[in-house]
Amino acid sequence: MADLLAVCRVYRLLPDAGTVGVTAIDKRPVGGPVKVTPYGLYADVQADRRDHGGLDQAVYAYAQEDAEVWGAELGYDVVPGLFGENLRTRGVDVNGAVIGERWRIGSALLEVTQPRTPCQTFARHLKSPPRWVRRFTEANRTGAYLRVVEKGSLSAGDAVDVVERPAHGVTVAGWFGAWSGLDGAPHPVEPARLLLAAHDAGQVRLSKDMHSRARGAVQA
């Protein structure tokens, strides 16, 4: 059964060498039901609101299975929240989720919007493992951002039920691999066309970022 291992939100703002000067990547598990609003978990924040947060990146999910792979490589436990995620899942193929797929968790309904793009803030938070941004990219275990379709509340232990999956078939990992030019991935024009067709037909609502990238791939 797919479920939530932990629900995480910001613990404290930390100083950061990036242009914003602070980061809210320090997420840690919280107990009890947590309200979910269109802009994410109640009492969670983003420091860099140009590149993070908003309606299309309201919640970030990362799979325990992927965290364990990284834990073996990094040599320490990747505890819930360490990667800045709000939801640590178990039994959910987060990277294999189809763009536009919907999850019912507790009383909230969430929709997969796009993969995470790693940044140097992420690397600095982990004490800068060698080539971290590139390694995370090449592994194509990005986790997924979600928008809130129906607000509600959720808590650790809740089931994660996939209640809708679009027919276009482009997954989080499929798109990220194509867009990033990873070995073995298709040219991005093919998944881009599928995504745009589904968007235009009203079968899925692409985030602004996904729509822009898909358009760019088709027009290149």
C-alpha cells in the first residue's frame, strides 16, 4: 500500500550564499494533521519565491525508495525533509508519475505538475557533495512538484491513492530525462508534443514552466 511516511515543513530559515541570502530548504517532519491550501502546507514558506513555491509548485514529494538509494551513495540516512520535500512517500513511483496524475491523500487532492530542477542551494544544504547538481540530474530521481486541486488536510500514515492518470503517458522522469538530454532519453520534441496536445485538449493543465519548455522544444 502506498502511504505517507512523513509530512514536512520549514523548521527554520538558514543563511545561504545564493542571491536571496536565505533558504527555507530546512524542512522537518511535523505531527498531526496538516492543512493543505492552494499555496502548500499551512505554515510552510519558500524564501526564493521566483523559483520555488506558487500554485504549480505548492507541494514537493520525494520517495523513500529514492532516498534510500541516495543514502547508500552519500553514506548517511536521507531523513524525511532533508531534500527539502514536504511529503516523504512510500510505495509510490514518484518519478514514474504521469504529468497531471492526481493523488488523493487524506482529504486533499493533489496533481503532479513537474520534476524538481536541482540547484546550488540544494547542494550547499547537503554540504556540497562533489558534482551534486549533475549527479542528481543524471540519476533522474528528482521527485515531483504538485499543485493543490482540492484543499484539505493530510498526515503521516495517510494512504496515497492515485485516482486519475492522463493518457498522454509522459512521466516526471521521462520529461526530465528528455529535457536534460540524459543518455538513452528521447529528444524532448516527442514528449513535448504529447504534453502540448493533452494541454490543448483540456486533458491536463501544464504549469507555466512546463508549457514554456514544451513550446521551446517543439519550436527549436
